[in-house]
Amino acid sequence: MGDFLLKRLAAIIPTLFFVSILIFGLQQLLPGDPAVAMAGEERDPATIQYLREKFHLDDPLPVRYGYWLKGLVHGDLGDSVRIQRPVTELIVEKLPVTLELGTLAMLIAVLIGVTAGVVAAVMKDTKWDYAANVFALWGLSTPNFWLGILLILLFSVKLRWLPASGYVSPFEDLKANLAGMAMPAFVLGNAFAAVLMRHTRSAMLQALSADYVRTARAKGLDERVVVLRHALRNALTPVITLGALGFGELLSGAVLTEQVFSIPGFGKLIVDGVFNRDYSVVQGVVLFTATVYVTLNLLADVAYFLVNPRMRT
Amino acid sequence: MSSKKRVLALLALGAALAASFASAQTLRIGLAEDPDVLDPTLARTFVGRVVFASLCDKLFDLDEKLDIVPQLATGYEWSPDNKALTLHIRKGVTFHDGEKLDAAAVKFNLERHKTMQGSSRRGELAPVTGIDVVDPYTVRLDLNAPFAPLLSMLTDRSGMMVSPKAAKAEGEKFGAKPVCSGPFKFVSRVAQGPITLQRYDGYWNKAAIHFDKVIFTPVVDSTVRLANLKSGQLDLIERFAPSDMKSIQADSRLKISKIVEIGYQGITINVGKSDLAQKNPLGKDPRVREAFELSLDRQGIVDVAQEGEAVPGNQWVAPNNAWYAKSVPIPKRDVEKAKALLREAGVTNPAFTLMTPTTSDAQRLAQVVQAMAKEAGFDVKIQLTEFSTSLDLADKGQYEAFVLAWSGRADPDGNLQSHLGCKAPLNYAGYCDQETNDLINKSRMTVDRAERQKLFDQIAARIAKDRPIVYLYHRHWLWAYDKKLTGFRTVPDGMIRLQGMKM
């Protein structure tokens, strides 16, 4: 276990190094000059020149990458050109918002997706199975922003139950926080619930037809115990990986959801960063997300160990 | 106490309670974009100005007719040679940190605008060469030449005054916690989220302010912005989509205000920004541009692109503007004449690419233009381009025609010189006609209104002939708000002035 962990940890460093080059390079391919984008309506030539110098935009690419890397090593991701605050500060401020959204969405996705998957597998080829499949198809094919707007029109404008958008900190007012998060978390979790459902269903079908399940049944075990303790536990292994990687996907899905619900989180930060050519924001946030993704991947591998004894040899 | 008296006393108590409730109110405003830095010297966005209107008072303000009225300055005089402007500063005004606003503070601010690194005001105040404190409440600005737009510059960010003490202490970071002298003081801002302001008790015009708090929240999607208004999370939204007009009108709880903007929407044509201009018949031949303009029905474009919420126009100011050149009316659509012009120019099927921002109204505009121009023989290719990219391409002259809007300035010069003056920073057309340029420069130096109007008439005639920009229409500023809100003033600059507003 220790060996395996060390190897995996060592692989993270070169991975992130290549990711950093990729992020930096891709960003520079975007047409548009950040100084011009930032100079606003007036676009005073003196201002543009000043901004270029201030943010080293006139230096050659490798030199600029060097500046960035140097800051990176010192934990400094640079300053946002548009918001005029350090990127690390913005990440610290926005991360809890998006993490909360992602966690709630994941809870909703697991609750709906795994339950529906198990039900569909156990009741294969019944109307419950068909209903779960229709739900999955619907979840996969409904665009986030469209569902978001429909929910706003129903729950905020028509029924006036939930706020249409915005964010309140849970430490300020937990009830208002959850009310504001309900719709975005559902929208974000909904699509992923469909993915989880499909995978849980097929993994469960495989597990239910396995020999050990037949043995368990032959021993006269209660069907609930067979399904939940024997079959589900084995079927969950691939679902856990999917869930861990899916969390990264949820974070990228948050980009659109946060935009629709005006939630000042990571997604909104990155979208506005791209449109304003706010290089350091985009680089910082993407690198951070990549790091989270890589870490989650590692954690998923560790979780395999804990859930699946076959991997411990 | 008789029962009648008791009822009266109760009524009086009720009224007093109601009044105290009314004064302890919060106004929640939905903005269409996220403002940039809240430092008047560095600020660069239209939406930032909407917030400044509650936060930072200016030397002068604009009224509904775009006339310049006093705010922090109570009056002004031009010297006989129009090369010096004397300003009288209002007495008894303090900044939000309690510092006094006087002539020295005004001098500090104007110098800050002129010299601070990264200042966006430098260009606006370039003709000002000296700023002198005449007495504690009088300032004199010396100019290198007469400069007619100066007063109107002082109705915008160049005229905003910040606390010198705070500005010196905070330096570049001042915008994170601005200290001005407006009706509301800064409380907090969540990056890309709400900006909260609180009533300033020392405000010089305190009696006109009826809210305790104002919260500006950027909600970029217009559907969601409106949903917030309809569900009661916002009290007032700016710039709602024209397509939502009917649904708002049908809602008995909401009210609408609108006025024609001071900006314009048009098609900028590359006539000399790069070599591309000479490679395309549209950029090369004025007859082709004339044919293009004649192929367009502006009212039709307004009806489709803006659902009728705009007025057709053919100049940098709208036809209802006092500075509009009436001698240059909007040309009527004439497809036959357009075809004849194209034949004369020897290109019966000219093709060009129309660079179009990705906003839905710009896309609709481009599609209508494409269809109309086709009837005269034009082959218009629409190239959807994200805004920052399009500015970059326009700046490098890598485009043929560009759907471009301008938010407008109170003085017509702000819509004209920087866009069509030779080598001016926003002259994406690359237009440079020496005689027109001389006339533009002369109009800037002419303080006499009638004289200036004559110059604008001449400039309008020349621009209408050369067509570096085909002006199409002037949008309506559209606001929707809770019906309980009263005292909303529609000023063509699109700002929200809280003075006199109540709920």
C-alpha cells in the first residue's frame, strides 16, 4: 500500500507540470489582448501600454511562463487584471461556494442515481426499470442552463418558494443558503444522477448474476441483504471511481450553473476570466481544478483498496 | 381626549411609523454586468458608472434634457478667450470619511485623474494644462486651447471627487474601498457579486435620499434578472431585453421607464485601417457603401433586432438630440438606386464579411442587414466573434465590416472625435479625411453653441457621404421596477439617480 501510494504521489508532480504548460500555452492561443480588453470603452493608448508593462504582456512567452512558475512555487498565482485582487485570495473566497454546490449536487446525484440504478437492476424489465431509463435519458439530454431557467420560472416567479439567484453564506443564514442552493444543486446533480444510474444499473446486473450472489441466495439469505450487502458493495467499486472523477466534472458543470444562478463561485470566476482575458485568473483556477482532479483520482484509487480486498494483494 | 382626537393621534403615530419604516428601506438593483474597479480614475465600464451615481458625486450632473446642472460645483465661468474655466465649489460638503471637500480637494482629484498610472481619464482632461486654487472654494482650470466638451467631462468620472486622504493612503487599492462624497457610502463588495452601500448621513443633499441601503447585484442573464424582479428579490433592474417588454407590461406589479440612449448602434466599415480596406469594394469605393446604406430599411432593422425599442438614426447622435444635424436626414431605402450604384461601380455582387458580436440583438441585426442587402446584390457573410476577439481584430484592421455599439457621451464630441478623428484611439474604421478632421477639431474649440452646431452640420454631411460608419439606430434604455417605487428619473445617459426616489 505504501509503495503504491508513493508511486502515485510521485506521478502527480510531472502531471501537474505538463498541465501548467498546457494551461499557459492554450490560454495564449486565445486571440484578444488582455490590456485592450481591460482598457474598457476608452481604450486610452497610454493606459494600454501601462497595463502591458504592469502585467509583463510585452515579454516573450517563455519569460512570462517563468514569471508565472516562479510565483507558483512561492504560492503566488498572480493578480487578477480585472478584479485587481490576488488570484489565491479569489480562490480561497470562491472555493467554499463551489465546493458546497458540488457537494450538494453530488449528494443529490448519489441519492437519485444509485437508488434508481439499484431499483432498475433488481426490477429489470419492469415498468420501474423503464421509468429509471427514461429518467436517465432525460437527465443526460437536458441542458443545465435550460433546466435552470425553467426551474427559476416555476419555483421563483410562479410559486415564489425559492430565490431566483444569488448566494448567502451558510454562516450568515443557513436556511437562506440552502434555499438559494436547492435549484442549482438539483440542476447540477440531475445530469450526473443519470450517469450514476446507468453505471450502477449495469454493475448491479453483473453482480446479481455472479456466483457468490447465487450462493448467498442459496444459503437462504434475505433478498435485501443479498442486494445491499453482497451485490451493491461489489458493484460500487466502479461507481466510486466514477463518482470521484464525476466530482471534477461537477466542478466544470458548475461553470454554466453558476452563470445562470448568478452564484459568485469558481465557475463564474473562470467564465468572466476567459471573457475578460484575465490570464492569471484562468490559469490559476484551471491549475487548481486540475490539482483537485488529480488528487481525487488518487483518492479513488485508495478507496478501491478499502472497498475491494482483491486489490490488496 | 375625545375619540376624534384619539383617532387623529393614532393616525399621526401610524404616519410617523410608516415614515420611519420608509426611511429604513433597502433598494435592491439588478445590474446587467459586473462593474470593474470602483475608482473613478481607473474605472472603465458603463455599468461601473451606474454604481458611481450613488457613490460618488460629480462637479456637474445632467438632467433629463442633457443640460448640465450643478452638483458639487455650484457654478462656472469661462474666461473671455475661453481658455480658462473657473469653478465655484459647493460649501459644507464632506467626504464619507468626514474630510472636507474644498478647492484643494478638487485640485488633488483633477491632478490624480491626469497623472495616476493607468488612469482612464487622462485623455478626457488632456487639454487642461493647469489647475489653480483661487480661494478655498474656487478653482481655475487653464487650457491650452478652448475645449467645448470639458464641462460635460465633469458630469462623468472626470468630475467625480474622492477623499484625498483615503486616496493617498490606499493608492492603487483605493477602488477596493472607495471613499467619495455621494449619497451612499461603500460598505462591502463580493467579487463578481453584490455591492452594498449605506446612506451617508453627512450628505449635502440628504433630504432627497429615502433609502437606508442600496445593494447592486450583477445578474448577467436578462431572463434571470427579470425573474429576480418578478419574484421580489430585486426592486429595480436595468437594461431588460426588449423581447420581455410584453411580459413586463402584463405584470400589474411592475412599471417600466425608458428613454432614447445617447449612444448608437451601427456598422463600422474598414475604410483605411489596413490593406484589407483596399481589397474589398465596400472599403474601397464610397459608391458601394452608399448602395449598402440604401439597401437598408432602418425601421425594419429596429423592429426585428430591438423589437421596436429603438429609434432609427443616421448620425452619432439620435434625431431627438439637440445636436442632431437636421440638414442631413435619414435616407430612405431605395434598392433600385442601390443596384444602379453598384452597376456604376462595376461590382454587381460585392461580398464582404460582417464581424458580429455574439449577443442576440447584434446577431439579429446582422441577419436582417444580410437579408436586406442581398436584395440589392450584396453577399454579406456573418462572422460571429466573441467581443474581446472582435476588438483585437478591429484594432489590427483584420475585418471588413463590424457591428459595433457605443454607449455614448453627453457631449456629441464623445461620440465623434475618438471614433472618426484621424488616428483617434477608437477609430476602427481607419477613417482620416483631413478636412473633416479639421472641422472636428474646430468643433471642440468652439464654445459658442450656434457656431458649434454649424460645424456639426458640415461634419454630418461629410460623414454621411464617406460612410466610415453606417449609423443604424439608438436603443432605448429600459428599466423595470416595482410599482411602489416612485421618483425614477429617465436621463439619456442611462444612469440610476437615487435622489428623489422612494418606495
